[in-house]
Amino acid sequence: MSKFKKYYKVVNFLEGLDNSPAQRNYLADKHHSGIYLERMRYFLELLGNPDKDMKYIHIAGTSGKGTVTNMVHEILNIANKNVGSFTSPSVVTSIEKIKVKDKYIDPNEFARIVDYLRPFIEQARTKGPYGRLSYFEIFLAIALVYFKKQKCEYVILETGLGGKYDATNIIESPVITAITNIDYDHTELLGKTLKKIANDKAGIIKKNSIFFTAEQRPSLIKIFSDICRKNKVSLNVISKQNSYQDYNKELVTAIAKVLGIADKQILKGIDNAKLMCRFEIIQDKPTVILDGAHNRSKIRTALTNLENVRYKKLYLIIGIAENKDHVSILKQIIPKADYIFFTTLKSTNREYLDPKNLFAKSKPYLKKKAWSEKVIDPNKALSVALKTANASDAILVVGSFFLAGQLRKYWYPEELILQKRRAF
């Protein structure tokens, strides 16, 4: 019997909420968008406002926000600051979303906090004016309660979706706000133009904070500039860099310098920063790369990274959620592959495209001699790829964090991460 039985029990409880109407409709009410922040504030007040008295760094953006959050966390940890961070999604197991110093939240502590929250969750549902809480809102509350218990000085919050009405935007006076970049993602909720998406993400910019962005397009920078001027916030735009990775590092360096962190500690923190399934090379001979890229800008970054990998043939294992822009992903990645496994994933909280549909959408972009197979079970796709690929080949898993996380268990089982409270 697993010693994490209580943990699995509360995760099942939370994942049940993940498929609730409140979660499915999260951020979808355009007529009363403010209800999401009102509901989150109401719930935190029930809990005694655990979000108060910590210094917040708030990170938004289409791509790279998880990377930036992780780098800033590592830098502050190296500088001996009591730092916590909240990120999403998790890759292998839920505790990955909540980290203090160099460890994820203890699974049993996680279970205790969920049990503590249960009566308040029920109270909010039955007696509160805003209805049932979403999975994401409850998860943020778990993180804030834990950070308060751990007496964190700094807390880094990565937005879940957008910015303006995201639950993380409940914080009132962040020290620093940052937007990595703007691109098309979640357009059904954030808007179908880059300007609308930028306006939504810019909702995190607040009075008395210092704002940073790595976005380069003048029309979008103007949106940030106008909001900064209105809120009397200093605007800091990262100068032109060579790649997304360089933008992220420069953005993180600028944030850390404002916080008074020494150059040596900044470099060491960036060097220490590792993230699961962000172009993670998990095996050699053949080279196996796990990447959660699921929109066009993330795919672009993955392909830039792939240029630095030496291989003869590229095996691709790809699965994409139904609500993503499949064509913008497929037309970039499919022409690079020699062997392709189109797969899917069973998930309680999102629908995945059927492998047949994925293959049909990919047909115009296939290499002339490319070989492909439609495989329902991604574990079988990985097993076949590992047996078939030569030592000089590369296997790239891409299209979904949940797909990459599922296959990562082949090397790092969930129980190992729960035990060590580390992913590496």
C-alpha cells in the first residue's frame, strides 16, 4: 500500500472538481468577468486572508512564464530568501505546482491543507454569493495557505490563463509584474487579436509595482506603456535578443537586479533552474526529448532548440488537445519528422484530438518518405519508438504537457517525485 494514500485521495477529490461546471466555465462569463476575482477574494477572506504580508512577483505571458518563474525562484533561493512559487500545470504529480525553497510541498502536508479547506469550500458553494469554486481557485488557495505557514518572504505567482481576471490577480500590491510575450493561445477566452490578448494580460500591472516585458512589437508595448503611465508604474522593455531563451534570461536578470541580487547569485540561479518537459533531454542513445509545447510560439522555441541537437532521424510522438490551434503547430513540426506516432490522451479535464484526425490535419505537411502510425496508447508509441530508433536518432514528444508528463513516468515514476519532493 502506498504511503501517499491520503495524498492520492485528496488529488482525486480535487480532480473531480476539475471537471465541474465551475471549472469548465472558468473565465467564460464575459458579462460579469469580475466575478472570478470577487469569488477568490471572498474565499480568501473565509480563510483569514492568507495572501497578506508577502512580497509578490507576478508573471504572465503566452510562453516562457513557467521558465521565468522557475529561474526567479532559483535566484532568490540561492540568495537565501524564503521564496515560494505557484505554477501550472503540473507535469507528473500535483505537488509540483507548489514549491518553497528547493522542495515541493510535502504530499501529506498537501493532504492536510485540503482537508482543512473542505468545510470552507462547501461553505462557499452553499452559502457564498458567487457559486462553486473552480479547481484552479482552490489550488491557488492551497498554495497561499502553505506559503503563509512557511513564512515566505517572496512569492512568485504564474498566471493560469490571461491576467486581468485570473485568480492569481487577487494580489493587490505586487512588487514586480512581468509579461514574457504575447501570442495566440486561449483565443476563445482572451480574444482573437494580439491587442486583445495583450490588454487582458496587462491586467496584472498595478500601482506601485515595477513592470518588465520581453515583448518587442511596438503596438503591444504601447498598450503596456499606456497602462503603466495611467498607474504610475515604471516600464522596462528587454532589449532585442537572439532567441526566446535569451529573452527569458535577460528578463529574469533585470527582475533580480531590481531586487538587489548580486550578479554571481543571478548567474548561479539561472544555471540551477531546471524544468520538466521544457525541451528536457531525458535520455541519450537515442536522444529522447520531452517538450510540452502546445502553441505556435512554444513549438517555434522547441524547433530552435532542436537545431542544437545532433541526430540522423527524428521520431515524433505527438498528441494535441482539441481546443488548440492544430494547424499552426502541425505545419511547423510535422515537416521535420521522419517517423511520426499520432497519439491521444485520456483526460478528465480536456478532450484530445483523435489520432486519425491528427493524421488527416498533418497530411499536407508530411515529408515525402515520412512513415507514420496512429496509436491510441502513448506508452505503446514510446515503447515502439525506443525499440525502433537507432542510437544516433532522436525521439521528440510534443504537443501537450500532459502527454510529456505521462511519458516522463517511464524514467521518473510519480512515487519517486513524491518521496524526494524534487523532479530531478
